[in-house]
Amino acid sequence: MLLRVAKLQLIVAVLIWFGVIAPAAAQWDTKTIEGRDYVAVDGMKSFYGFDTVARSGNDVILENKKVKMRLHVGAQECLMNGVKFVFSYKVEEIGGKAWVSRIDLSKLIDPVLRPSYIDNAGNFRTVILDAGHGGKDPGATNALSTEATYNLQVAERVQKLLESRGYKVVMTRDSNRYLTLQERVDVANNVKDNAIFISIHHNSGGSAARGIETFTLSPIGVAHYGRGLNQSDYQERAGNSHDSANVALATAVHGCMSRRLGTNTFDRGIKRARFSVLTGVQHPSILVECGFMTHPYEARLIHTEAYRTAVVSAIGEAVERYRKAVSMKPVTKE
């Protein structure tokens, strides 16, 4: 039985998903590597409708007319239509084949390539915007301004944009006031309508660090980015009920922002984390870092009206694209 997915808007410039083969038709080659389940990349060809799977050195490239995916053996980075995703585990090679962890396949690749299969994700008209920091917590600072100020400026403009398009917008804060992380979670969870949650931040690091990155909650058994596994990582959190929707939402926001900012940014990828606002919120949730305030060049960009306009437009566009993508239903063709 062949399943054909209607044309959907995907990521960055190429915004269309493609036809897939039903799960019953796929022949997955599986293997346990270092105690984790892996699947052979070759099996993705028929399941997701790729025309070719090619190897170039350590790169594995899966491609059809609409989507190009590039994996790298020995690395955790994956590019899909030019947008970077950071896997939970490295791509392995055994017996001349490339292997991806089952959790990366099911919790990242599949939701990105088949967003229409995510249950009930598109049934929302409410967006919760969380402007990070505020009040006695300025966040990152530089000579030009504070992170808390930029976060609120972006959130307020996204609010106006989305409300003009018929969305209801709930703000965790609408002034320069301090909220604990739990208070932010409580504001979000007091929204009983179907909704999505976007936490807006600007980054800090060494003077060389720059670019945008987007975080979703780590699935059960996956560590916070950049650290090893803890026992608590095996605990299910409220946000894990939306693992697939979280990744699809991150894909839309990160992809639109990367495209809108163009050469003015560097793509640091979509990553996994256990931030409190991601673990506790009971709606599909992401945290987006809109650039580094500690990078000399990027700091000046962030301060410009043009940069903030691009970020605001990208988030507004992404909400629309995400809603359309997850609202579509696959059409069955016998």
C-alpha cells in the first residue's frame, strides 16, 4: 500500500514534503550498538521515498526532487534542505553500512519528514510567547543593551503580527519584570486551549561564538546538549508528550529564521536540552536563541531594526507554516 503525503511546506527555501511508503512495506535492518538500537540508513530510502542514497567519503546523501538529507559518519550533525539538526547520537558505520540511532529516527527524522502524522498538533490558534529574563535578571548584556530588552521587543512585535493574523497570543511577561522559571511554566499551563509555546532569547558565550540555535526538550533517555547522561534523563517530563510536535515546530522556526537572516547569521542547529521551560510546559514548546550578544559583529546586528524585523517575520511565518504542515493529513492510495 502506497501512502502519498500532500504537498507541505518544509524548511527554508524548499518547503514541501514528499510521498512515503507505508510502514508495512519497509524492510528495516536493525542492530544494537553500544547498548542502543540503530537502523540502517538504507532502509530510509523506500520508507521516506528518497530516489537515491549515495556515499561520498563519510557523507551519506539521501535525495529526491524535494528533499536532500546529508549525514556524516562519525558525527551527530544532519542537514535537511540545508538546515542543521544535531542528533542525540553519532551516525555509526558497521559492515559497510551507515546506521542512525532509532531514537533519532523516530524522534527527529520522522517528525520532520512526516509532520502530518503528528496527532492533533495543528488544532491551535493560541501562541504563548515567553520573553526570557526581565526585571532583576537582565540576561546577557553588552554595551548596547540587555538580553531581557531585546527578548521583550521581539516578543511584543511577534504578538502584534500574530494577532493581526487572527491568533490569540498569551505573553508570560509584557513589561520589564522578573518571573521565575516555574512562573513562566505556570502561565503556559494555565492556557487550557490547544497552544504552542515559544521562548525567545539572545545568546552569550565567548567572543568567537555566533549564530542562531533552537532547542527542543530532550526525549526520554537523551541528555541535555553538551553533557553526559544523568539518571534524571530517564524520567518522563510533561513536555515529552509532544516530542514530535516540538521538533516540527523547531524546524519551522529555525528554518524560517535561517532563511530570513541569510548571510547575517550562522546556523548552529536544532538541539536537545532540558531547560525548565521545556520540561514543564504541557504544550509543544521550543526555545530559540536569536543571536549572540557577546559576538562583536553579531551584537551590532542584533541592535538594528532590520535584524529584529527579520527575526519577528521569521517567527510569524514559521507559526503559519508549522500549523499548515501538521494540519495536513496523508491521503491513502491503494
